[in-house]
Amino acid sequence: MPEERKRKRIRERLELQLPVRVKCRETTDLQWTEITRLIDVTPFGAGFTLKRPVEKGRLLHMTIPMPRQLRVFDHVEDQYRVWALVRYVKSIAPPDKAAQFEVGVAFIGKRAPRSYEENPAKRYEIGALSAESLSGLEEWQELESAGSDKRKLTRHNIPVDMLIETLGDTGGVEKSEYTVTENISAKGAAIYTTLDLPIGCFIRLSSEQYKVTVYAAIRGSSMGPSGVPRIHVEFVDREWPL
């Protein structure tokens, strides 16, 4: 078999519905684990579904009973424990159903970068010359804070009604609050809240006014002009329909 044909075949995604344990650390103090099944897999990545939101650029730790011929390391272990970079996220649940997300990841190796231990909410991307290696991570180059004055999208200073919900370890609602936005764009918002929400965690946002629900990652927090605290969020599964 020609070498080029062999390399092409090993890169093709195999439809192996293997069980997988996915662990996500949203912040230094908040993490969750979900058991799901793979949709497909290659030695360099996999696709699966989750009930919890994640975002492109986050790191996940996965434990899979991977066939040994598909592994890059730990060939004698029962379970393949590998770090993975989220490359694709899409919300696939109807509005009236429980949340579900289709996720695609690239395997990046046996260990996470040192910077991840310092800040698990940090995002990464794969270098242009490392698309098929288990290394070569670069820190996300886009602005980390949705509250930055350097953002490109125009914020509209309008009060949109908003229900904030935090999600527990099993995906159920832990805390909620009705509030309004200070400003909003297609990709993010500043929202007044009295909830103690750490930077990096994911929340669910719903608006009766717009008849829409989105998931968001908290990028920062600040005090509003009137002395009311606010959070700065970036929408992770879809844009806001302004």
C-alpha cells in the first residue's frame, strides 16, 4: 500500500461510538465531568456530544477505551487519557428540549500546558504548522475580555431583559436572577447582576423579549456607573439576534 494512501486512511474519521469521560475545569474552583459517547474518532481528534456548554479554544481532559492502533502514546494502558482542544461547538437541541452540543476536538497530548494550571479558563489554538501533531499550542490571540474598549463590534446601550442561570455539576440550574443588560452586541454583553460569578465560567442567558436562549462565558466583571456590579460575557454557541 502506498505510504500516502496509508496516511490518508488513518486520518479518516472512524465511526466508533465508544464511551468517553470528559472533564472540564471552567475555573480554578469549578469543574464538571460528563459521561458521553464518541460519534467518530481519529488518532488526532474526535467528535461527541455534551449536555454542558464549552467553547472553542478550551481544553478538556478525556478518558477513552481507545483501540491501541489509534493511540499516539500509552499503548499498554486500559484507558487512553488525553488532553483535547475544542475546535468546534454547535448547539443542536431544539429550544424546548434540554441543552445538547455537538463538539469537535483535536488531541494535543498527554499533559496540559503549564499556563492551563495557572488559568484553566485560558483559550488556545493550534499553530499553522501543527495541525496534525499533539503539540504546538498557542495562546488565543483574540481579546479575552468582552468588556474591552478595543472590541470591534458596536455595543448598543439598550436594556434587554435577561434571565441569568448558573449550571451545577449535573447541568441543572443552581442559581438564577432576572436582570437587564447595560449594553449588548451580536457577540457579547455587559449585564448587571448581584450573583458572584467567577471569570471563565459558563452561564445560560434567556430573554423573553427576544424569545432566545444563549450560552455565554464570563470574560470579566466591573462596577457600573451607578455602583451596581456587572459582568462582561461573550456568547459561545450563537450570536444575539439584534
